Amino acid sequence: MDLAPFKTHWRTESAVWSFGAVFALILLERFLRGDIDSFWGLSLAGSVVLISMGAQLYRWRKCSALGWLRIALAALLGVIAFVTLAIALVGMSPLTLWGARDVAGPLLMDTIALGYLVPASVLAVFVWKFEHVSRHLRGFFAALSATMVLAYVGLEIRRFWRGLEISSNSVSQGELYSYTVAMLLVAVALLFFAFARRSVFLRKVAMAGIAVTIAKVFLVDMSGLTGLIRVASFLGLGLALSGLAWLSRAMTARWDAEDVQAPLDPDQ
């Protein structure tokens, strides 16, 4: 079987991605002359370099003779991309005075979304498409993507409560409760996702997230409550924890039952 058409296809596709990334970087520099030094401008530039790294990893899948060169280029581009993203999203975070001045746009669809969700989406695509890459590297991409999404959610909550004073050191009680609710929703959603995927690892991560949420509630949220409100809060938290514990036991029992019945399935 002649494989030449297939080789031409993947070479053309990877070349399009590589040159497309370079072209996008040039366009960014041209149209963001006044904002390229902002956290979201640098983040977009880092995302473009990430795409270039992804193109090299994609070409490495089919390239044997120059595989070492693809890996070296991917490593170099990865270092540049991650350093750029670290400067943009950590050093120039919207929580700093320098980054707060660049926050603009409507809530949820602002420059924070550009800065954090764009690179998170690129990394998520890597996890989804690059099955030939080491699972440890894909796990790193997945963890980094999830961290960026969580940072985006936290910053949007912060902006909702503080507005233009997003870099302020003060934190209101309502803001603290909002973080707790968001953390609990993420942990529960991850727990259901773990159930759907039958993933023990994801279930452990979800339970760890729930444990962190509980610690935050006891150590931070309830420290300022007194009287009946404090009692009611403890009661509600206890009921929620009981429900989550029951759900975890139900998931384990369901998996064990399916494992026992699997050999009896006539389709096996």
C-alpha cells in the first residue's frame, strides 16, 4: 500500500499549523501594540508558541529520522511558552496592581477569559489529541489546564465582588462563601465525572477537593460566625458531608457489582 498520500497529508497539516502559529504571532504583535505588554496580551502570545510546540509534537508522531530534532524544538518552544505564560498569569496576574489595570470587558467575557481560557483550551486539545505523547506529559498538560480554568473562575468571582478593586487585599464574607460554593460544585462535578469514567484517580482527586473545601469552611468561613447561624452552618455542612459520603460508598458498591457481573455477560 502506498503511504505517500498519507505522509503528504500529515506533513501539509503540521506545516499549516506551524506557519499559522507564526502568522498569528505576527498579527498579535501588530494589533496589540498597546496591549502586548498586558497579562492577556502576553498570554495570547504564549498560547501561540504553545500551538507551535504542539505542531512539533504532532510531527514527531510520524517522523522517525528527525524525531530527536522535533523533540528538541518542542522542548525549546515549550520552555518559551510556559515562561511567557508564567510571567503573564502569575507575575502580571490581575491580582497585582500592574495586571488589574488591564482587566476590561463584561463579566465572564473579559480579558481574564482571554488570558486564562485560551491557553487552557490549547492544553486541553493537546490532552485530547496527542495520545502518542507520554501519559505523564499529558497529565501535566491536563493539570495545568485545569489550574488555569480554576484561576479564571476564582478571578471572575473576585471581580464580581470587588469590581475595579480586584487587586485589593480585603475580602468580604460573601466572597469567601462564593469561593466555597464554587469549590464544592467543582468537587461534586468531578465526582460524577469520575463515576461516569469509572476512574478511581479522579474520585480521589474529587474527595481531596471536598476535604480542602471542608477545611476552608471550618478554618476560614465559620471563624466569624456566632450563635444560631454558626450552629445552622455546621448542621448544613454535616448533612452535605453525609450525602457525599453516601454517594462515594454507592459508587464503590456499583463498581464492585458491575465487576462481579461482567464475566457473566454473554457478549464478553
